[in-house]
Amino acid sequence: MLLIVLLFIQQLPAQQTRTEKDLLGEKQIDANAYYGVQTARALENFTISGVPTSFYPDYVKAFAIVKLAAARANTEVGRMKPEKLAAIEKACQAVMDGKYHDQFLVDMYQGGAGTSANMNVNEVLANIALELSGKQKGDYHSIEPHDDLNMGQSTNDAYPTAIKVALLLHNDKLTKEADALAKAFHKKGDEFKGMVKMGRTEGQDAVPMTLGQEFHAFGNQLDAEIATLRKTEMYLCEQNMGATAIGTGITATPGYADKCAAELAKITGKPIVKSADLIAATSSQQAFVIYSSALKSFAITLSKISSDLIFLASGPRTGIFEINLPALQPGSSIMPGKVNPVMPEVMNEICFKVIGNDVTVSMAAHSGLLQLNAYEPVEAIAIMESQGLLFKILPLFRKNCIDGITANKNILDKYITQSVGIVTALNPVLGYDKTTELAKEALQSGKGILELIREKKLLTEDQIKKLLDPAALTGEK
């Protein structure tokens, strides 16, 4: 049997390879692979998270956009030949269309400030361009990863620019889903418009409002966060292409930086501009810090709203129970009939992760040294993960939770009748001391405020109607 196996193995065709070389020497590369020697070394060195570049399609697309803009700019300044541009354009467009993404294999966690990710892109695009031109992969005499795909560039400008473009592309998708969620809250606000309830401050009865006002407030908080996310794009739109190594523009052709920014703006449809100080832009992480902070703020608001929903739906017999959340699944392996607020809970989990990712960005941003921050890879990981998680949870939260919320009107009416909170409206008429006495007596006796007012004949029925109509107290009447 062993002999048969050995004979079978001997008959298997040997894997076809091609030889590539770099600073460290020669290496055999799978002949079918579009990546090259530097990617192969990174695959050996950074087997860390198992999350490759291709896990984030917008990131791969963004890198292709950056390389396309660079090639066009280099052609405009007379450095790249039009025939090379034509081949590179086809390769970039193919990747932008979603092809060849399985070749972007470098782990998102990597040393070298993103050099491995940049070279993975350079090698893949070069080999796609070669193949589309009828040449063999690895025939770098025609199109070379460094000389052509990295022309007038460094990882230190191409890599952060690709991250920014990726964040811009995904921010459009994220804010679209966030806007849909905000609209869902506003729709519920309209649905619950006439339902009067007690507002609460510090967990205690405060003054009347409507359930509609409460849900519109949730929607308006999200509207403000969405506006902030969109405003932060101005920082992502300032890029340092043309800075090359540290910002001095060494190896870049005069005029290239401005043209590259213009091409990026044209391809993305975003108002991308060249930074006024390329040295500062290469060192600074301001754009990533600000955008990550905006995601954190958004997460904090989402988490606060989620916790509010959990509180409002608590019960059903011994909690607040003003609203019902959709029942999605049994809530306990031991307690029959229990249903948990699973969607607000998972939203909180995502938000906690986003907040933690912002701490990672902050740590990485302040740990850079002099003209370069070597920790941009972990910033990219943290921010892209936050974007991706929020993008996934937002539609689930909307469809599986918010759209299905219903109100328990009897509970709302009961609390309004029993609450002492409406006594606040009497301050201008009876004074703070007298209303405080009323509130104290109501709490001790268990009587309602209106009941005591009538007993003591403190107000006429017309005055009561005018001052203490709960609907009027909400500002909606």
C-alpha cells in the first residue's frame, strides 16, 4: 500500500513556480499567483490575525484608486509612457470592479508602516497589467512593481491615502444606514405623537412629555451624529500623495502631487486636495483621530439610546414597561416565558468595541516618531473594524428592533395619573414651598396631585384644565 502511495505522489505534477528576487535574495513564487516576492515574505512573517487586506473590499478598491490616480498624474507630467498607463488603468479598473481581490493576502497586522500592504498592491497590479497585455506574470522588464506602480510614491504617502479613500468610500455606506435608522426613530415619533407619558431625570419622575417627543429626540440625536460623521470627511479629503518618504517629495516629479490630488477627486467624487504641508501631513494622524472620535461619539449615542430602550421596555410586570420590543427569541435556558432585549444588547456590545477601537487609534497616533507613524496599520484595522461593525448592526437594529416597537398606552396613562411630576407646573401660581408640600403629601398618602388640589380647593377646574393638562405641558398642544 505504501508503495502505491509513493508511486502516486511521484506521478503528481510538481507545482509550477517562477523565480523572483528582492533585497534578501531569490524566492520561488506560485506561477499562478499575481502577488510577488515581497508579498510572499509578508505572508511568512505576519501570520497573525488571519484577516487579510481583502477582508475589506473598499480598502482594496481604494488602493487601486490611489494607484490609478498616481499613474495618470505621472503620465500628465510626462514621466510615465501612455502605453504603460493604458495597461495599468485596465488592471486598476479590474480591481475596482471587484476582481482579483483574493490576491490581496497580507495580514492587516504588519510591521513596516504598511510597506507589505503597499507592495502587495504594487505586485498584483503589475502582474494583472502584464497578463492583460499578453505578457507573463513576473516579466517585470515591461511593467515593474516599484518603478511603475510605485512611481513617484512611497508607502508613506500611498498607504495613508488609500486608508483615507477607503474610509471615505465606506462612510457613504455607513451614513446611509445611519440615516435610515434615524428615520425609523422619527417614524415612531410620529406614530407615538399623542401618547402622553412622564419624562424622567436621574431615573426619577420629572415632567410630562409625549412618547413621540422621546422617539423624535432619539432620531435627532442620531441626525446630529450623522452630520458630524459627514463633516469629518474634510479631514480625510486632505491627503499627502507626492510627499513620498517624509514629505519632501524626493523621487516625485514637479507638478505630480497636485495632479494626483485632482485625479483622486475626479475618481472618487470627493473634494480631495493636497495638504499644504506634506511633511506635517506625513507625520500627523489628525484625520484618523478625528474620524475615529466621530465614530466613537456615534457609538456612545447609539449605546445610550439602546440602554434607554432596555429601561423603557423593562418588565413586563415589575419594570417600567412603557414600550414593547419585538420578541426575537427565548431569553433563558431556565426561566420559562422570559424574552430578552437582545438587539439593544448586541448594539451595546458593538458600541463598546467601537469605543475601545478609538482608544487604540489614540494610542497609535501619539506613538509615532518624528516624520512617520509606523502604527498606521493598527489605526486602519481599528477604524475599518468600527465602520464595518456599525454598518452591519445598523440595519439589523432597525429592522429587528425599532420598526417593531409598540407602546403600552395603559401604562403611560397610569404613570401620568399617579405621578407627582406635574406639580412642577404649579410653581408660578402656588410657589415652590407650597408645591413641595403638595408633592410630599402626595408621596406619603399615595394620592394624586390633582386629587389633593381638589380636596384643598387650591385651584378652580378651569385653572386645573389650563395649568395641568398633561398634553399642554408637553409643548405639543
